[in-house]
Amino acid sequence: MTQENQPSEKPTVRTTVSVPRVDYAELEVLAERKKVSVAWVVREAIERYLHAEIPLFRNRDDDSKGD
């Protein structure tokens, strides 16, 4: 399904990051335990980090961020 067909989804940007192998192995363990992809675990971690760093300025339902 394309991004345009998912109106409830926020627009996304693809990125590439390098992580130490040991950290990636832990991400794989977490993903397997939760039955999700490693990408999902990383997105969840980023979201939690951003909420912790800027809780007063971040609104989960705000689709206008980054515009």
C-alpha cells in the first residue's frame, strides 16, 4: 500500500544509520520478542526519545511537524 493510500499515516522519510553490531543484535532480539521488525523497534525508540527530550513541544497527533 502506498503512502497516499494511508491517510492516517504520517508522511515518512527513509534514512540509513550505522550501529555497532552488538546493538543491532539486541535490536533483533527485541524485534523477535515483540514479533515486529527491527525498523519498528528503531522507530519506537526514536519516538520515545523525542517525547522524553521535548515533551512540551511534541504533540503525537500533530501532522504538521517537519513542514
